[in-house]
Amino acid sequence: MSIETILSQSVAETIKTLYRAEFSTEKIQLQKTRKEFEGDFTLVVFPFLSLSKKKPEDTAQEIGEFLKAN
């Protein structure tokens, strides 16, 4: 199983827990992180904004913190 698949599954579970919404792993977008930023993958959070009802930065922070804690 690839790291992208594992991350997508983890994000889908996070969305389900945080926002009580089902989100297909196929719709989760992971991109290679640009060189000027730290990390290997970037999660595109715009599809989750209607669920979180927060700014992109806040949504990303919340998802990231949940993933690290769990």
C-alpha cells in the first residue's frame, strides 16, 4: 500500500470524525509539496471548507493536528 493511499484513508477518517461527513478517498487531493515548503505532500483543503465552515488555514491546521494526534 502506498503512502498516498494511507494518507488518503487517514484524511477520510479525519473528515468523518471532525465534520461528521463521508468523503471518498478518490476525491482527496494530495500533491507533491513545492520545494520552498517543508514536507513531502500537501493536502488540498478547499473541498473541505464547506464542511468545516472555516478558513483554509484553520481547516488545514485542524486536520493536521488531528492526524498527528491520532
